[in-house]
Amino acid sequence: MADVSLKEAALILGVVAACYWNSLFCGFVFDDVSAILDNKDLHPSTPLKNLFQNDFWGTPMSEVTGVVGRAELLSSIFFLAAFLSYTKSKGPDNTIVWTPIAVTVFLVAVATLCKEQGITVVGICCVYEVFIAQGYTLPVLLDTAVQILQGKGSVPFSMLQTLLKLIVLMFSTLLLVVVRVQVIQSQLPVFTRFDNPAAVSPSPARQLTFNYLLPVNAWLLLNPSELCCDWTMGTIPLVESLLDVRNVATLTFFCFLGSLIVFGLRYPGDSSKTVLMALCLIVLPFIPASNLFFPVGFVVAERVLYVPSMGFCILVAHGWKKLSNKSVLRKISWVCLAVVLFTHALKTLHRNWDWESEYTLFMSALKVNKNNAKLWNNVGHALENEKNFERALQFFIQATQVQPDDIGAHMNVGRTYKNLNKTKEAEESYMTAKSLMPQIIPGKKYAARVAPNHLNVYINLANLIRANESRLEEADQLYRQAISMRPDFKQAYISRGELLLKMNKPLKAKEAYLRALELDRTNADLWYNLAIVYIELKDPTEALKNFNRALELNPTHKLALFNSALLMQESGNARLRPEAKQRLLNYVKEEPQDANGYFNLGMLAMDDKKDMEAEAWMKKAIRLQPNFRSALFNLALLYSQTAKELMALPILEDLLRYYPDHTKGLILKGDILMNQKKDISGAKMCFEKILELDPNNVQGKHNLCVVYFEERDLKKAEKCLVETLALAPHEEYIQRHLNIVRSKIASLSAAEQSSLPADGIAAVEEKKKTFENLKEVKNEKKTTQTTVNKGHLKNKKRTEKNNMDKETPKKSTKEIKDIEKKRVAALKRLEEIERILNGE
């Protein structure tokens, strides 16, 4: 084997780097998304053993999925390493060196783990051993075999040694095959006609098409000018007749290949050996992807030509060497080599930019082939990811025209119509896709007859129609139909569980989620959804356990962090508050732009009487969401509770600018204006606004009565209190205040007593009103907290906390006693005023 100098290696490295440097600026596209970005096997928390149990995409190899490409380039490296190791297994005097053979077996196993075609290196080692290392030719082998069969000779010792080495290699190969078959549970992969149309075609179309694909691949090696990232579906029309002109290409290919094989096997010499090894590298690694022995999930795939291209390069180099050795053709051969290298380098640089993004990749593919619906779909997906739904829809519709029976294309059209809020058109597209689904055959696995992802048409259609409350049962029927087709369809159980919650059937929802957990206990979303079910079942303890289980599997599960923190906060257990705070801190770390996290941190701080901290969190929530209703009100309430009433006013102004009908905001603003600013007219406007919104609001009407009293309009105050008493006849304090006003009116009319200072009753009434307000605020918080935790579904966050005011936190026993003392003192003062009014 020729040695490579350092200068030659540096030259090769430099050329490769120059050709591929611009690929560093490209992103993850096409299969990279599933194989790398979305592959759970690549997560740090995933056990290492999963790499050997799952395929390239992270899917268990035991499921009805496709033969996938495990890093062809990595496989090629171990492929070559295994072959180079085997070339060192021949010792002096034709002895066997076993260490390189053991290393070869190990490297073959690694190459096979990277890509299934890696196992074919064993065949190359066998050819090398017989025809290169031992120097046999086919005629010599046939001669020896005939002599042995005729009893004219014995097997040479060197041939026995060769046979022993080959037996070891073949036994190791057989062992690898057995292990592989066990992993896939003795089942060949199942593909649809969309993946490989010829695989499900009748004879002779199947055989003619598969044989025609061989010259197609050879042409890609010879002239890689039109490359395409996807050759499935209708890329290459079927060869359905012997009269098809493309059969000429097939015949020519086999004639040329046959002549090279005969030359390599029949004649001795370096040239024939070179051709033979080149053919082995071209043919043997390609056999698993050739469709000749078993169907694969594609028509043509450029990636399976990586190893065969090595053999092709050997043939080209060998031919060039033959030409360059002839003096007449030497200059021309060098010019041709330079042109080939230059043009291919430019083509590589240009092709690299096609892989810059999914959009550029699939658009470049459409220039080569417009008959592949998958390419139209993929361009649509790229535009869809950019939220360009109008243009995406055009490509999806084109896909349905190229392949009218493509279920996935119709599903894409339906989804895009849904994104454009065209529900009628979306439903029509989903119904079309559903009508293309094959009928169920009793006793036969549905997944073996249609791509499993096509079953999502039932999920998508059900998700669409369940927005209509009158069609919930119809949606449930679709989920159940999908489950009946494939009992291990996890997403169907998840979606049905969400629907059952919406239908107020939490027990059935629980059953659905438990069934899904039987299929996948490592899915954090499922544990989260089950926690929501337990909240609906009013079992917060079990809900918290399931939230915790979700966080064990995914410590950064945002919804589980947020809602478990709320559950802890609402439990009233002070010992859970530190953990609740930590989870909210983790949540805002994951979602730094979500004001809800900061708001609930502020509420926790209010619970712990950490006023400055609560103020900081509330302000941050408001900075992120200036119209955050609950944050604005609670910050104003915090100021009013900490003797900073004047600081509350601008906050209330902002609140009422966004929400002019915020009753409690109006009451709090009126209180501050009347008690702190002495702005009676401003307070009056607030209370009148409340009554415009709700004429039966007792608190607002009573406060307006107090304003009338402050304005010394006793008749109006009396009338107002009479109306208020009619609204709340059991409120004793209203009757008492009415009596006071009437006594005042009687006193003034008789001119027998001095007038009562106006500020007296106002101050007392405002004090009492504040306590009444606190009482109502507390009740409002309780209602809000109960609502916030209901109905959370997967990837769906409730926003009721923004629409309901979560007011002041719960009070401790000491705080309640302090409030009660103040209330008693206020009532005593009220009694004194009443005695004065009554002339006692």
C-alpha cells in the first residue's frame, strides 16, 4: 500500500477545507432537526444505553419505522478503519495475525451501529483476502476446486488459512445480523408507496424500476450536477414496460459493470486487482440500499453513495494514471484532472449554500424535480415556520395537485387554513385527507398499511371541531377512532384527555392519561396533564405529586414549575412557600418575558409581609406588561396598606385607563381621594362611575351616600341610604347610618342642636368601608386562586389570573386580631358619634 506524504495529506486537507468552509454558516436543516435538535437521545439526562436501543432519530428500533441513516460519514470512517486493520492480518510466511482481525470485528460492529451498510466491509475483506492478499484469480480457484472434487489434489495449507480467516469473519457477521434482527424483533421495516412507489408496484414494473435505479445512481457519481435532497414519491417515474427507452440505460450499465467484473476476476496483475477492489467498494456497500433484496424507504438517496464514491474515485484515478503514463495524452490528462477538480470544487461551494436553510434547500430541490410532492410540502413547512402562511398555503396546495392522494399534503393545507382562521376550508381539507385513509381490516395492524403520522388527521380534525361546543362528542368519536386503529397511539390519548376535561369528565380524562402513561412513563407532559386532572378532581395532594414527577423528568418544565408553585402558594402551608418561590424563580429564568411569573412572586412576598420585595416584583411585572390588571391593582393596594396612599394614585390612574370598569380600583381610588386628598368631587366621580357600571353595587352606593353627607346634602344622603338599604336590607350599619342622617335632619330643622362636624362620620365611615373592602378583597383572592389552577392543559396557559384580581394575601391570626381591634375601636367611635347625633 502506497504511503501518503505529509505534504500530500496537507494538500488534501487544504482542498477539502476550501471546498466546505462556507458550510459552517449553514444551519440545521431537513433531517438534522429530527436527528439532532429534537432527538431525546442527545439530552444529557438520557441513559447511554438508549443509543444502542434507539435508531438515528431516537425512536426505539423495535417499532413498525424505516431503515434510517446513522451518520454515513461516521460509518465510512469505521468502514475504512476496519478494512485497513484487516490488511495487517497477514504475517510473515502467510501466517495469521489475530489481533488485527479482532480489531476488524470490533470496528465492523461500530460501523454497523453508525450505518447498517457498514457490515458490508466484511465482504470487501473477503475479496481482498482471496484475490489481493493471496493473489488468486477466478480461473485458479475454479481449477483448484475441480482438482479437489476429482480427488487429484488436496487443499493447500495457505488456502486453509485463508478459509479459517474467512470463517471467523463470516461468523462475526452472522452474529451481528442476529443481534440486529433481535433488535428489530424479526420484522422488516414497513414503508408506504409514498416513500418508495416501486416497492408496492406489481411485476414487471417493480423489477424494471429497481434495476433502472442502478444506472441513475451511477450517473449521479459520474455527473453530480443535479443534486436533490429528497428522491422519494414521484421523483423517478416507474418503468412499467420492457419497451421503455430507459431500459437501454439499464442494459448498458449491466454490460459495462459485467465487463469490469470479468476483467477484475479473470486476469492477474495490479490493474485487475485495482479494478476489482474499486468494484467491491462500489457494489457491496450499495447492496443494502439497492432495493434488490428488500425494499428501503427511498427511491434514490445521495448519502448511500458516500462509500461507493470511494470505489468510483479509485476507478477514475486508475484510469487517469493509465492515460497520464502515455506521453501523448499526459498533458491532456493533467488538464482534464485540473478541470474536474476545479469544476467540482465550485459545484461543492455552490451546493453548500443550498443547505443554508430549509427554504433554500428545498427550493434548490424543486429546480431539479417538480414531481415530488414532498418537496412542495417541505418548502411550505419552511415558510410556515416563518409565519408566512399565505405563501406556505400555495406550496401545500401545489403538493396536493402533484400528488392528489397524498394524505399529508391535504393535512398541511388544512392546518394552514386553520392558522389563517379559515375553519371551514380547514375542515374540508381534513375531511379530504380522512377520506383517503384506507379502510380498517379486522385483525390486521393499521400501522402496517399507512404511515403512522397520517393518523394525525383524526387528531387535527378533532382539535378543529372541538372549538364548537356542540361538536364535542363528534371530536371524541374521532379520537376514539384513531385509538382503535392504533392502540399505542399516545397522542390520541393525550388529546382525548384534554377534550374530556373540557367536557367535564375528569375521571375519563384520568383513564386516558393513565393509558398514555403506560405507553410512555418518561413523558413529563403526561404527568403534568394528570396533575391538572387531579386539580379538577379537587385532590391537590395528588396533583402536587404529579407536578413533582413531571419536574423530576424535566426540571425546566415551565408549566409544571408555574402551576405547582401556585398550588403550593394556595395550600396555605407556610412551609411550602420557599419551594414555591424557588420554582417561580426557575420559571422566570426559563420565561424572563412572562409577567405572570413576577406577579406571583410579588404575591408570595405579600403573603410573607415582604413589602419592598413585593413592590419590586410587581413593578417588574408591570414593566413587561403595562396593562397587567392584577399587578396594577395589587401594587396600588400594597401602597394603600403601607401608608403610601398617594403613591397608589398614579398606579390606579394607569389601571383605570386600561380598565375603566375596574370596580375595586374605583373604590380604592375614591377612598384615597376622599380620605387623603380631601377631593370630594373626585371621589364622587369614582363612586358614580361604579353605579353606572353596576347600579346594585352596595359598597359603591353607600360610599356615594357618605359623599352626599360630606357635601352636607342631607336630603340626598337620606334618599341614597334608603335606596342602599333596599339593596341590602340585612346590613345593620346602613340602617344605623340612615337613622343618624335622619336625626341630623331633624336636629337642623328644629335648630336646637349644633351641627355635627362633617369630617367625623366621613372618617369613621371610610374606616369601616376600608374594612369592608378588605373583606371583599380577601374573598376575591380566594375565588381567583380557585380559578387559576383549573383547566391547564398541555402547552396551554390559563390567563384568568390576568382577568381576575388576585388581591391581598391571606392574613395571619395575629394580623386578623389587629384588624379586629381596629374595627372594634372604629365602631366605638361610631357609637360616640351616634350618641352625639341623638343628643345623648
